[in-house]
Amino acid sequence: MMGAGDFYYARFRDCFNYELTSDQDRLLREIADFIACDDADILVVNGYAGTGKTTAIAAVIDGLNDLRPVQNPDKPDRKEEICLLMAPTGRAAKVLSSYARKPASTIHKSIYRQKSVGADGFGQFSLAPNKLSHKLFIVDEVSLIGIDAGSSASTAQFGTGDLLRDLVEFVRNGNDCRLILIGDSAQLPPVGLDASPALSREYMDGFGGVRYASLTEVVRQQKTSGILWNATRLRKRIASDSAGTEIIPADRLGLRTDGFDDVVRITGGELLDALNSAYFSEYSKDDAVVLCRSNKRANRYNAGIRAQIFYNEEQLVRGEKLMIVKNCYQFLEHVPELDYIANGDIANLVSIRNHEERYGLHFAEARLSFPDYNDVEVVAKVCLDTLESEAASLTYEQQNQLYNGVMEDYSDLKTKRKRYAAVREDLFYNALQLKYANAITCHKSQGGQWSCVFIDNPFWRDELTLDDLKWLYTALTRAVDKVYLVNFKDEYFQ
């Protein structure tokens, strides 16, 4: 008699439309056994680039959702989804939705509900009740999930501040719900951490009831990809340095472009032609990006691209691609699609007006479209001083100057509590901080994919660290079709 695990495994194989690698076959079996087991409700899947984890997970989703019951016999097309999909960012959720062919949401939107507005004017978000039964929550790009968001008077509070712990608690609050966490431990961990907690066996064992699976074998049809060949070489280097202390001479990096069409070395003199081709011929301006190690380098690229490719003479023009560089919880009263605007969200400028200078800073009112949230539009006050700043957002001095100036505007309020709350709700104080987004830092790119990626040489030393390798691995794996390595030295290659 076929057991439950065998039943699920057979369904997953039936939904897999390609030739399975031994790794993928084992993963399908492990997921099937996990769903049928009674000793675990969390499965951590560590899948490296090119191993076909997205294809395998898509087969699992199809296989399970085909089992979903009809909720209303009079409406047979409306069925209950067994798999619910989430990701840490809007961009990552969009990528997950595209390969799973099912809607995906951000973790924050799925597990939190606003319960109040605190005395500081910011939202207080509590863990939502999980009233669901027998659901499988699948979360992608979990290397981005942090464990200590922190709390302060200048930010909203989500649950305990520990996103990973809140996610696990939310799932376990349901009736027989389970959680699959999917990620790549070779990518950069959350800022300030040495490793991704969600992919760490040592950390996850603390929750109890956790199983683990991995994918390391590169899919046959992808072995001719230069992107994946180089990413795999880097990943093996990363895996061999378990302590994170190895120093690697640059001439042992061993990158390779010969024999591959999808990885190309170019010099700075060839960059403009390559960018023009990517933007206007092979891809589009929204499907190509330059990745840099620092905001300073990204600023230089953005200035050159705007001036020499798009010929933009004004500070901002319609259609400008922008990135939000600080979380914002205002301007969303009539936008149910968004609980907040996140640091790293990409937006396109629809229109801008009402420029003004206050508190030593420059502001305007902008209408922005967010492509990772179905092009929902938001009208918001924006701060223009961050566009070309080398800082990640407003500097401490600028933020303090803004706060003191806005606070002075509410000096007529009698109590400090009321003044404090008024400042936190003030449109100028909450203005969206923006940067140009034709070139961004690699950290900001995590969770996203582009058809064409230009990687600015981040290495100017003769020796490389584990963090250097993870940076380059992450940058390479943001690309789907083509990578241009800009100004990389000869000694980096075989």
C-alpha cells in the first residue's frame, strides 16, 4: 500500500516537466516525506545557483494545489490553495510569483496587522492571527531574513522585531500548518551578520521540529552557462572556508569567460556601447542594472548613464528609475496594496511638482509607480538631497537638522508628547528618500533578478576575503541571461 510520502512524491514527479537530477529527485522525496511526517513542521532548503531548486519547488506547488478542494460547488473554478507563497521583499515576491505561477506576498504583509499608531506617530504592527488549517507556507530568498530589526523612536515596530521568529510563530499558530524556507547560503547574509540565520542549522535547531535539505548539483542544461560556472566555482570556494578566515590571492580566483556567451569582460571604454545595447536593443532599461560595491561608485555610474545614455539634463524626468533608501510608513492611506514602503523598493517617476526648500533640504511632491507591486501608484512628499549623496540615506546631521526644524514648527503645541507625535506624522519628516537606480549596490539588489547585469570591479586589493567572494557570487546570480564584468583585472581569470 502506498504511504502518504510516496503519494506526494509521485505527484511531484508527475508535475516535473524536465529530466530530474539526482539532487532534485532527492529533494522531491524529502519534501514529500516532510509533508507526511509528524516530527517536523519546518523544512530548510539550501539550494545553490543553477541547481534547479525553483523548478523543483514549482512542481511541488503544482502537485499540492492540484489537490485543493472546491470551496463552493456552484463555483468550481474557485478552489482553496494549499501552498501560500512569501518572500522578504516585494521584488523577491515578484520573482517567486513568476516561477511558481501563483501570487506571492511579502512576509510583512502576510503575517502582521497594524494594531495602533503609537505616541511617536508610527504604526505598531502585531502578529496577525493565523486562522488557517493544513497550509504549506513557502518562503523564498530567506538569506535576507534578519533576526533583530531593532526598535527605536524613529521606526515602526513589527511584532517582536525578530522577523524570523515571528514568521515561525505565525505558521505554528495555525492548525497543522507547515513552513518551507528556501535560500542560498552562499549569498550575502543580512547586514551586520556573518551568516543567514534562516539557513543556519545551529540557529534553526533552536526552534525544534526542523528538517534540512540541500541542492548542490548543477542542472545539466545549465552547465554551459558561464554565469553558473563562475558562480559554482565561487560557491565551492565559499563552502571550503567554513571558518570564514581564508585569505585568497587574487590570481587564484580563477574566473572564466572563454567558451561562454553569457559572461563578457569589458573595459570602461566599451561600457557605453554595451549599456546602449542592453537598454535599447537586447533588453530594456528596467531589465538591466549596474551593481557596485559602494554608494559612491553607484553615484558615478548613475551620473554617467543619465548624462551620456539617456541625455537627462534635469534632476528628475518622467520615467526615471528610483530606489527608496529608507523605510516609510506614511502616504499609504488609500493604497491597501502596501503596508509600508521598504528600503530598497524600486519606483518609476510618473510626475513631480511643487519643489520647495525647507530645513536646509530640498523637497517636492511626486507620483511614483511601484513595478514590484503591480504598478500601484503612490503620491508622496520626496526628499531630493539623497539622490546623489554618497551616504546610504540622509546623514545623521541632515536627519537631525530636519527633525529639529520640523519640531520647531510645532512649538505651539503645549506638551512634548503632542509635539513628538506631530513630528512623526509630518509629511516633510516622512518624505521618501530617493536614489537613482540605474546603478545600485549589490546589497540592495538581493532578492531581485535582471536579464542583464553589469558588475563593476569591486576588488582593488591583491587578496580577497570570504565576504568578497559572497559579494561577487551574489552579484553574478542576480543575472538571468548575461553578465558584463567591467574593468576586472587579468589576474582574476584562468
